[in-house]
Amino acid sequence: MSISKLTQPVVRHSPSRGPGSPDVWGIYEPDTGSIQYICADPATRKAALIDVVWNLDVQHYRFSTDSMDQVLDLVRQNGLSVEWVLDTHPHADHVMASALLKERTGAPTAIGEKAPDIARIWAGLYNLPDAFDPARDFDRLFAAGETFRIGDLEVRVMLSPGHTLGSITYVCGDAAFTHDTLMQPDVGTSRADFPGGTTEELWDSIQEILALQGETRLFVGHDYGTDDRNEPQWEATVAQHRATNRHVKDGTKREDWIRLRNDRDATLALPDRILAALQINLRGGRLPPAENDGQHYLKIPVNKF
């Protein structure tokens, strides 16, 4: 049997298909099954970094920058200049490296405009009423339908709630970064049971994504392999999802998918990093302020989930 690549960092390049089409690098982070992305304009060599991970050893609660360093090495090797540091939502399964990337690159950070609504939910769950202010900790809060540029390429922001109430999708030419909505076609779709998430909204978000042009490359946020596949995958076209996605291919009925998704979500445990990750990610990837001993501390609710 071949050695599983699900336990190793994996990098793949999805090349530009021509004018208006970005170069995309996917960088797989094995500890959390996360896919980090570089989206670059081939003409100007300007790039955006999307959903980059700040590594957390959950046994010792120590941080390292191995994944971020790998992404920045790829930027240098390919002669790119970082123009944006982007996140699709406040992640529950990994800690975002956004604030550190801003320090390293000088590029502004951005997330969706509903991040403050997510922050209010989690401020209540942590009993930290004044802790989170995404408008302070991110440089831009993108609205649905807003556009911006990576070099000469235009990027459109889609609001894609369901996994969280404020998740967004970045659509750049024939590439769309769909975060935790879809999984690979042989896996299906993502969960919708976190606070503020709903299966009904996730269905609607997925249908909007699958209404994009059939050749659009969809880049998902996570992959954990399958019983038959021991290497990570993260790219498939709209047409491939509509033909073969095991949860939402053409012909799937909304009520059947909602029942399947709810039943599946009821069996899932919380991600092991969620209670640490959210109180860092809702600060834009920053630790809570140091206390009088110079140390940083996280607050963990007990018997709440």
C-alpha cells in the first residue's frame, strides 16, 4: 500500500488558463486538513494569500509558523508580491495567520462584513463582551457583491452563509475559493452546525456557487481523504461537482440534502482547536493581550457544548 500523503504537506499549482485567469497554488496543511491558497495575477505577479494557517500544537499549546513560512517561501520562489491577506470566515478548525502575515508582508487583511455578527455570538459564549472587534482587527470587511483587484484581476465577493453566518467566497476569473461550503465531489459538502450556521442557508449558498460557469475551478477549504483516496485533493470544476458531488449533484432535492446534512452533523464532534481558534481568529489572528506576567491566556467555556 502506498504511503498516505494526508500526513504530509502537499503543494500543487493550478496554472492560469489565459487572460483573466489566475495562477493558483494550493498548500495542504496536514494537521488540520486545511488548504491554504496563493491566488496570483500572471501579468503583474501580484498575489493574495487566502486562509493561511498559524500552526497550533494542541498537546502543548505552542504555536509555530511552519505553514505560513512555507506559503511565503512559495511567494518568493515564484517572484510574487503579496497585495492582500484574505480569510473566508473566522475558522473553527485552525488558527489564522493573518496578523502575522500582515507584519511580514505589509499587505492589508480582509474578511466578510458579517464577521462582527459572528463575533457577537462568540463574545457571549466566552463571556467576553468587549474582546472582539473585527472592524478594528481587519483592514477591510467586504460586503456581498463588492469587488477589489489582485493586480489587474478583478475579484468579486459572494456572501456564502451556512457554515457560518458570515462566510464569503472569493471569485477571481475562472477560480472561486469556496471555503467550508463544498468538499471534494467524492466527499460532498461541509457541516453547518456551528453557532450561527444553518443547513438551509448552506444549501442556498452551494446552489449559488454551482450556478457559476461550468469550467470555474472551485477550491475547497478542507480535505481529509476517503476510504479509497489517501492523498489530499482540493480542486474540481463546477461541472464536475454538478455531475458527481455525492451530496449535491444535479437532481438532488433540497429537503433530502437538508435531512442528510442535519443527520450527519449530529454525529460530528467539535474540532479540537475550535475553542482556542475562535477567540484568536475573531481578533484577526492575534492572541489575547498579555497579562501582568507577560503571558497570553485563552478562556475555555466549561460544560457549554
